[in-house]
Amino acid sequence: MSTKARVIIVGAGLAGMAAARSLTEHDVKVRIIDENPHPGGQLLRTIPAASRSTGLTREGPKRRGLALLSRLKSRRVEIHSQTQVVGSDGAGRVWVDSPRAPLQELSADRILLASGARETFLPFPGWTLPGVLSTGGAQLLIKGSGVLPAPEMVIAGSGPLPLALAREVLKYKGRITALLDESRLVDSLELLKLLPRQLPRLLQGIRLQGRLLRAGVLTRHQSRIIEARGDEQLAECTMAGLDSSGAPVPGSERTLRTPGLAVGCGLVPNIELGREMGCRAGYNQNKGGWVLLVSESQETSISGIYAAGEPTGIAGGNKALLEGEIAGLAIASSLKGRLSRKDRRRLARLRKRLKQELDFGAFLCRLARIPAAGYASIPKETIICRCEQIRLAEILESIHLGFSTMASVKKATRCGMGRCQGRTCAPILQEILMTHPDAASNGPAPLSVRSPVKPVALESLLEPKEGVR
Amino acid sequence: MLDNDSDSDIKFHMSDLGVTTHSRQDKVTIYVNGLAVPASSGGNVHAALQAAGFQILRRAGLEPRGIFCGMGVCYDCLITVNGRPGQRACMTPVHDQMEIQLDVD
Amino acid sequence: MANKTSDVLIIGGGVIGTATAYYLSRRKIRVVLLEKGELAGGTSGACDGLIFLQSKKSGLHLQMALKSQQLYQELAEQLPRSIHYQNKGGLVVMETEQDFKALQASVHTQQANGLEVDILDSRDLLAMEPHLSPKLLGASFSPLDSQVNPIAAAQALALGAQALGATILAGTEALDITRTSQGIDTVRTRQDRFQASIVVLAAGVQTPAIARMLGLEPPITPRRGQILVTESLPPLLGRCLLSARYLHAKYQTENGAGNQGGGVSMEQSESGNLLLGSTREFAGMNRRTTLSGLQTIARAAAGIIPALRDVQVIRSFAGLRPYTPDGFPILGRVPECPGLILAAGHEGDGIALAPITGRLIAELIADGVPSIPLDAFSYERFH
């Protein structure tokens, strides 16, 4: 890898690929860095290997994603897979970690952060048992590899992922013991307000529900898994109904025997790298929590660093494509001078469509959001930080002692100090603090971010390569 | 993931994606704690382990852990690959004859 | 805006400020402590937890460290929360003949000064720490060297002080200090005004900025120390460890670009993570880690424990050590500013010297005379 490209794009998902296409169209040299084994992001990871090779898929962002990938391949855009940007020098040079090569410091004229999103969860006792996995992870296993996590499954959570997973489980001849949804049925009807633009999505949802019903799977609304049990691995779990505040109704518990349980409560943006670089972040529940703040040109608070897709707000694949393209055009214009009239018109069109996708994103985020009573009803013995095995009781003790901010709870308990650097527990911890009477006044806060933002082998720090200062 | 478009109804075709690792699904063999396990060369190690029934991939203290996020975030599926410890099973592509060590005792 | 009074007002919620609050509270003195961010949010939260006696200069410095180590043992019993104190003994490992000669000489002096310390040859060293490189020539070993968790220590000291009546205010920044000819008048924060007959300034590298409001210029400069943290590992290192080269770097006072000697400090915490440190660089208030800094530490560490090559580094951080030109802290009253006491400038010895510093400042305030004279640490020695 030479040390200089004009633009480094972090993430080869829809946003990153869309930006790369706009940039290569304007003859800007691009390098894409992506930690996954193959480019395409999480969305294309869900395309079975077989149809990916033939490029067969239906309309929608995935089809456009495949087309983009093909275009980038044919234009020989540099894509480095299994490679991560793990830090920066704070002045435009990024630290790149690739397999079996020392960490390298690379520079670029512009950087685009298109690092996607991850799932978030409402923890319960037993959620660390093998056999309990995320709805997104289960979907990737099934669609990407044709492997069912278990022959029969309980699926629970909020937002669109549980439903999407249920469809895949049925398609691959798995059985669904129960499909639980946190929300009320009427919450989904809010989509009606976004008609007519969102009609296709509404119809899609109705078709999906119909398909599930035909297979005998009825979504139980206002329900939640409150415990999972098993010796060494999952054997059974307990479901409960929820009252209107979102708290489990005593007496409504039922035991479900199942070897597989998939859970997920929506998505949160991956903004760690942006924050490591010093980009300003803002908290917005309608965007999935902490997001990188960007201008109309997708530029962050740090000049020359841009962000596109889920890091600026959860809204799905179409928004990622639009923002990627906008960022690509904006970066091209900042490097090459004024855009052509055609491109300027294109930008205006993209921004208009972006507005509609943002409305849809807000709907998704509201639908997935767990009410305060959900977090307030987590049992004390529940592990919150999976890496350091920190239980809620320790967090409550810390709050009781007066260490009630995100940073001081982390310091007092080690919650968020493990390998994942708080990616899984920080959004949960924040909700716990925001619903606790003695901590809520601190307001939302993200955990501090330290480089390397993802673990690297110490060995990769040993032999500096050519071109490294 | 968010967009529920189905890939069952095929209406679109593209000739060559150049994604060679995905163009053929070769059956290969990987070794898990010395045991031969069949796997597909296009997939990732966590899927091969799951398919072969290895649910417990490591221990956090005494607690068993398996696949959780499946997308490189949670670091729960850490395994040793060809002697290199601390690799995420869900982010490691399958290669023929690779040796996997699960630290579960 | 309310007026709040106390006997003593402490500015700074790191280990020095919280230790001072604790020892003052034990003497029944009413204390308010102001911390602009989180407790241990500055240097105390970005350092290792070594209480290394072998690294102290013979004389007063070592005498204070010995006393401080004893106080830590007491604190581990007294405080309401664990400080993760572990008296595991410490090694200074030798990689070259030159290290060997230098260390032999310093061990003799330290023994003469009353420190229990011995030289181990390579075989004894490997028997004690089997994961160390067989290439090492040996080490000096002192059973007194110990370690704490500095963050836990600062939090526990604050809780201990609070239990004895102190008021600890995190998230409260001293914005302005006014003085009269008799002493300090008022310390203003965003919410309140604080008045106290004595103000203790224990703000580490932030001390000069606050002292400047009183017309003082303590020569404290931030010296950056970068530290690598590994994933949690099974026991790999039973004792605290420094490389002999690290000691050269520590006392190299010229304005160097970094830890050129390539020395390293290591400890394995109770949670199993290894802390590998640290560089010593002058980079202003910049708290970023640098790739070259991390590479320097990684190389030095892998030379001492070869198995570290395969472990994962899960984060790095940099702390700004409050460096003074002669390597000693500034402790005690300032004649030109009655009512002010300075307790800052410990550079890399802040954790080791925190209890004794807090105790001596409390004695100075309560008794007028501390049990160890503070003349050598006076503000005037620089003016």
C-alpha cells in the first residue's frame, strides 16, 4: 500500500461505494478500506454467495449495491478488505491495520467515514449464553452462509430486523417458536403518515406479515424475553407481556424451550473513528442516538473529514446511497473546483430525496426505541458489559456512590473498558443512566474513544514499514 | 438488513462481479481442535463452526461464549486461527486446511 | 450564586487532591474539593499504578516514597472501597552490560539508604518470572515495590474523605480566584463562590494556569506519557517491572523528543490487562498517542516478554505528567501569596507519592509543621 491516495474511504458499504463511484467519475484517486472479508457492507453480506456471484437480486438498495461493486471492480478501484482504520494522528493521517502487515500511517487530501451501524440490545440475564445471538448476526449467518443458528428459534426485539430475520428462518426451513415485538401494533401504522412516498415499504411490510401468518407465525406485540437459561448453552427462555409503559407485567411470564434465540433492538451509528479524529457528535433519538454532525456537503466539524450513511443517522440503505453520492460529489468539487451544471442539479435532486429518507429513518428509530421502563426493569444480576462481565448491580452501586456520569461509571466499574471498547454496552449504559433518577440529570454522553479504536496485535506495532514516520 | 427486499424473485442479472472468492463455493476442510470439519471456501469461519455444531467458542472466565453480533463488533467469538490468537471468527474467511483452536476447557 | 465556606478549599480531583482531602478530613478539618471534570479525569486516570521505590532518588525522595508505600498499606484497609493495592514486589531488568554496571552501583546506594533490594541473575529472574526473555542479564528486585489502580485510589480517597465530612464536587471548575493582601478572597465557579482560609492547589498540569490568576508562575510543564493496554490475559507477569533503560529516560531532563532509550514499564492489573508504558515527551497539552510512541513501547515490551507479540492491544492513552525542572514536586506555602498551598509537579511519581503528599499537607495545615520538612520542595527554589 503506498502511503498517499487523494481520498480514503473508510467502509465499503453502500455509502462508501456510492461515494467512490462519484469520485472515480471525477477522476479522483480513491482508496477504500474495509474490515469485512469482502466489500459490500452488511447489506451485501446478506446476499447468498451463490446469487452474489451471478449478481442476481431484486430491485432495491442491494441491487444498486451490487451494481456499484461491479462498477468499482471494473474501474479497478483500490479496495482493501480485512483492513481497518484504527486511529489517526489528529492531522489527517490515519493508522491502517491490515492482516500480517505492520500498522501503517497513511495520508489523504480528504477522508470519508462510512463505517455503518451496529445493533443495540436490551440486556437480560442469560444474554451471554451461546445460542443467544443478535438478529442481524443471525440474518448474516442464514443469508450469507445458508446456516441456521438453530433448527427452531425465538426471535425478539424491536425495529424491522426481527421481522426480516423471521422471513429468512422460514425460507431456510427453520421453525419459529415465537416472534416477539416490543412495540404496539399501532406504532407501525405511523408509517401511514409518510405516504405516499413510503407506499412500497408499507406494502412490503404487509406482504411480509402475510407470509409469516401463512406459516403460522403471529407476531406477539408488547412482549419481551426477560431471561435465558441453560447449562453451557441456551435451553429455554422466559417471555413476558409488557404494560403500556414498557415494563414486564408480573404474572405474564411463560417459559419457551428453544435452542436458539435472536434478539435486537434497532441500530446505533458507528461513530468511534470520527470521534477519535475529533469530529463533533450530537445526540438525536430520531437518528439512533449519537451521530456525527455534518454539513449539507456531508463534511464533519473537522475540515476535510466527511461522513455518510449510518454514522450520520440510522435510516437504511437508500439514505446511505444518497449520502455517499452527495459526499462524493462534494469532495470532488472541493478538490477540483466548481461542479458542472449537471452535477449541481444532480446534487439538488439527491438532497431532496435525502429529506424523505430521513423521515423514514426517524420512523424506524422511533419504532425500535425501547421505553425508559424497559431499561429500568433490567434485573440487577444482568451482565451489562459483556467484555468485562460488569453487572447492573455494580453500575447501580457506582451511581449510589456518586459516580453517575458515563465516564465516572466506566472508571468505577470498568464497564466499557474491554475489547469491544464499549461498542455493545455504552449505548445500553447511557440508557440506564438516563432512566435512573440519580443520574438522569447528567444528560446523554458518549464514552471516550481511544486509539486503536479496534484491537490490533501488538506484533503489528513492531516493525515500521517504508513510508512511516 | 434494513431493507426488506427479497432476493428470491430474480429479475436482475449482472455478468461478472470479479468477486472471485464468491464465484465458486468449493468444499474444503478446516481443522477445529484437530478435528476435520467440512466448510465452504466462500464463507466465514463462524458459519462453518456453527454448521458443525461448535456453539461454545471460548470462555470469559468460566462462562461459555459463542457467536453474538456476527459482524465484528462484540469480540465474543475470538478464536485462534493458524496459531494467531484473538481472531474474530465472524470476520475470518474460510481457507482450505486452516487450523482453528477453540479455547473452551 | 451562593457563598460557600470551608476551612480548606482544594482545587484538583486527582490522587494528590483527593489524598489531601482525605488526610485533612481525618484531622477534622472542613474540606471542599473542586474538580472541573471527573475525579481522576486528568493525569491520575491516564497513568500506570506503579509504586516503585527502586526508581526514586536516594535521600528525601526515597524516604518519602517509603513512607508513602506504608500509607498505601494502611489506606487499603481504611478506605471504603478497594484501591486494588498489591504488594507484589518489583523488578528492574537489565538488558545490557551497561545496564548491569549502572544498576549495581545504584543498588548499593539504595541499600545504604535503607531500601530492601537485591540483584538477581538471569536464572533466578526466570525462575521468578518464567515469561521474561532468557536474553535478559538479570534484575534488581525489591519486595516493597507495589501497585494500585490509580483511578480506584482517587475515587476511594474521595469517598473516604466524604465519609469523614468532606464535600467533593466533580464537574465544578474554578473559573476565577481573587486575592487580598491578607490572603485568598474568593474562588468562583459557574454556580457558586467558595471562601476558605486556605486554598490547596493540586491541579497537576493545570496548576500554572490557575496559579497565574494569583500572579504566580510555578514551573510545571506537561510531559506526555503514552501507555498501551493489552487485552485481559492469564497471568503473564507477577511483579511490577521497569527496564533499567527506563530509569535513564526518567532522569534525562533535557528536552528530548521522546523516550529515546526505549525503556519500558509494565504491570499486569487485577483484571489481567497489561499496562505498558511509557514515553516521556514534551508536546504541550496534546494528549494524543502517536504511532511512533506506541511502536517504541511495543518494541521494548516485546523484547522483555516475547509472548506479548501475539496479544491484542485494546487501547492506548496518554497522560500529561506535571514535570518540574529538578524532578521534585512543589509542596507547601508560597510566601508571596498567603493562604495558598501548592501540591503539584510530581511528574511520574504522583501515584507513588500521593498519600505522603496528602498527609504532609494536612500536617502543615493542622500542625503548622510537617513531619518531613518541605524546604527542598519549596516554590521559591525556582524563583
